[in-house]
Amino acid sequence: MKPVIAVMPLVDDARDSYWMLPGYFDALRQAGALPFMPALTRDADEIEQIFSMCDGLLLTGGHDVHPIRYGQQPRYPDMEFSEARDEMELRLLALALAADKPVFGICRGLQIMNVFFGGTLYQDLPHEFDSDVDHHQRPPYDRTVHDVRVVQGSPLHDVLAATLGEDGVLPVNSYHHQAVRKLGEGLRPMAISEDGLVEAVYAPASTFVQAVQWHPEFLHGSDEASRRILRAFTGACS
């Protein structure tokens, strides 16, 4: 039996709908998993049932995490939130930590994970973090735009050792305007960008709770490092 992975729904406010980028499903299926997208819900019983139906959780990209979740108010008018997503994913993370069930986060997934562990975020990098690194690339997204340095001794380094460049350098794509400001308690960095942002994290107290800021679901078709990352996650879910 393939491991079953719940892929958190993307939300389209303008169309009042849920949707999914096929790259998430394609990448997980290629890595040997059976993914599904649950309905967005704030109902505690439904969230527990969704949790019981899966072997692992994939926290996807999407809306900004509401700053109230890390003790702040929104500073910029163009921020977009889904408080239902925040609540659902924070509840699922609590269940996953308690049961030691694998979790992998991508982009927003890293950010909500950091907030769950008590960390904070840059609400908008262009306003709050001076850098020449391209963190919000233009399409196509299946190409790399900057490097990260993978931390030696981290789980990510173990998975990618055969594919890393000199000094643990990994080229990545990038499409985000928020990022880790203060790292949450209980998380450790796995990769750092050229300008010093934390670009991947893990929780050493758990068997597999990890996240990356870049988008392996766009790169997996041509990038062995992305395939290795996703295989490590699905393997942990097996």
C-alpha cells in the first residue's frame, strides 16, 4: 500500500473555491505516495478524522499567515489571509507532533510551521528585508534563481549529500514575499540563503517534521535534489 498524504487545500477567494496545483500531486505520486486534498474546515472533529485518514501531511503554499498568529497586526494593505487555513493547519500540526506523524512544509508551509513553534515572520520582504537576492521570481518556476547553503549535519544535508555543490550549495527556485524572522523554539535551520534568510527547517524532537521555503513541486521533473527531498518525505510516511 502506498502512503496516503493529505495535501492542504489552496484557496481562491475571488472564485470562492478550493484548487490544487498538479505539481504537488504529480511530485508525491512520482515519489511513491497517494495524495489527496481534504476540504477546508475549522471543525475539530473533521480535522481529527482527516488526520486519521493519512500517513503524513503536506503543508502547501498560498495565503499569508495572519500576523495575529505571531502577536502582530497586518502592516501592508495587499496582504491576503485565510484564517480558516491557519486554524486547520495549526490544529493538524498539533495532532502530528503529538502522534509523531510526518509533516513536510513548502513555502507558506514553512512559515506556518515556524509560527506554530512560536517564531515570527517578515510580513513583506521588500519592505522589511533589504536584499538583492530574487525571492519572488517571474515564471517559469521550474528553474533556479538563487543558492542556499545546506547546513552540514542536518537531515537535508544527509538526503542531498550526493547532489550538493561545493560548500553545500544548492540552487533553488523562489516565490515568496514572507520569510522566517525569528526561528521558532524547537526548530533548527537546514538551509540558509545567500542573504541570510532561513530557507529550510526541521524539528529534531520529531521523526520527520521538515519544511523548505522553495518549491520542489515545480522543480521535481528535472531536478534530482527535489526528487530526493520528496522521496525522503514519502519514505517517512510509509
